[in-house]
Amino acid sequence: MVLPSTGQVSKSQIRMPGVYPQADSYVCTSLELSDEENYLTGFKALATKGTAHHILLFGCEEPGSDEPVWDCGEMNKNSDSDIPRAPTCGSKPAILFAWAMDAPALQLPK
């Protein structure tokens, strides 16, 4: 992320805390950003096609849950997950980035 007030680049890792997903599971976590304007300048998946088929990064006004992780598999109605179930976003979801099957890192202009 680039912080416009300073022009400094800050790297952040968004990880799934303590999650070992099963086949066809959809699991979400959230990361709160400061009220200061931020810019995303790149994405690098810390996964392989052997561990994740795809990763979606959403922008939300509100997360779908206050839990550290939740089952957000709205399309997978037959989920038997032990973790709480909730939508991806509480309001206004927008896909910011999508990754699949060992795709390379993405660099965006600053």
C-alpha cells in the first residue's frame, strides 16, 4: 500500500489465521484499514494451486462477521463447516483482486 501523505510503501500480509480448509470451502477473514486514504499497488498470493483454487480480495464497507474467520460460502449451501457462517461483506462488496491456479504476482502503478 502507498500512503499518500508520506509517499511511503508499506507491505501487509493478509493471512487466514489457523484455517485448514476442506475441499470446496469458502473461508473469509477481514483486515481493517485506517481512515487515511490508501492505495493497493500489488498482490502476491502466498498459496499454490495445490492449496487454493482461487483467492478473492473484496473491499467492503463492513465485514460479513466480527469473527476472526467465517464460512462465507454463500454459493456452497451444503457446507458442513464448524466455523460461523456469514456473508462475505456486511454491505457493498466489491472484488478488488482475483487470483487462481498459480497466477503470477500483480504489480500496479503507484
